[in-house]
Amino acid sequence: MDFEESQTKINLARAFAGECQGGARYQFIAQKAMQENKKNIQMLFKTLAKNEMAHARVFWDLIAKHAKKPVKNIEIKAGYPFEDAEITQMIKYASNNEKSENTTIYPTFAKIAEDEGFKDISDKFKKIALVENDHFMLLDELYNKLKSGELYSSSTPYDWKCSNCGHTELLNDAFNTCPLCEKSKDYIELDMIKSPRK
Ligand SMILES: [Fe+2]
Ligand SMILES: [Fe+2]
């Protein structure tokens, strides 16, 4: 199928727009977290924003790679999230968006790309969907822990790590103040995905 006539070209443009907006929304959350001195949430969302911008770049490059002539403009019609709220609710919205990307939107785009004969594009949609699933799981767990007030507690000993100085301590409940650099617990790394807490 000719790329210019394909649905995949439109889907790449939609995905590009979605990733750019996702990256922007995550930077807004990072700014909000910075204003509230939630250093670890700020850092987490900076990293997520960077990931989304990298996804945008992948889609951008795929359009350029497959187009036969330089692309000037692509018309798209789609809905994008504009929800605004305090940080915890924003995390919920973000986790919902990640979920719909990795369970519905990108698998659908991957299938269409495959059907239209663009195997390389289909693979990228699938790979990005896996990252969005990681994002979803991380944000979902973060939201649940913020809601239940258990962000800094664990039923089994957990390696709490200060992101400022690297001090790590195996405890059920995290230290309130880092015993090494004396930063607050707002500096404790949020990496639930790598070592899930029970
Ligand atoms: Fe993304
Ligand atoms: Fe994501």
C-alpha cells in the first residue's frame, strides 16, 4: 500500500501529536510537583516527559522515512486529553491515558500498519506500547499509594534510596529525613516498577 494513501500515515501523525501533548502534560505535572517541593514526583515526571518526547521523535522519523517527498502538513482529527487537577488526580488521569495507549490505541495502530504492509512501523507501535504499559503500572501504583497514604511504607523490608546522595536503607517504613544528607523523604526515589512493594 502507498504510504501517502495509508491510514498508517494518519495514525503516525496522531501518535506524534499524542506523545507531544503527553510530554507537555508531564512537564506541567513536574512543574506543579516542583512548586510543592515534591522532588521525587518532579523527577519521575521529568523522566516520563523525556520518554514521551523520544516516542514523538520515533513517530516523526517514521513519517519522514516513509514519505516519498518532504512532508509539509498532515491533517488529523482526534480527541486529546485536557484534564487539569491537583497532582494526585493528574497522576490518575495520566495512568488512564497510558492504559488506553497501551491496550487500545497503539495495538490498533500496530495491526493497521501490519495489514497495510508497514512491518517496521507496526513493530515500533508495539515496542512503544510496552513502554506505555510500564508507565501505566508505575503511575497506577503511585496513585494507589498516594491515595492510601502508603507511599513510604512497605509490608516487607524495602531498599529506600535517597535520590540526592544515594544513601540506601533496608526498612519497612522509609526514613523521614535522609540519615546521610538530611534531605526530606520527598527525595526518596520512586521506582516501584523495578522492585514492586507489597
Ligand atoms: Fe509515549
Ligand atoms: Fe507513556
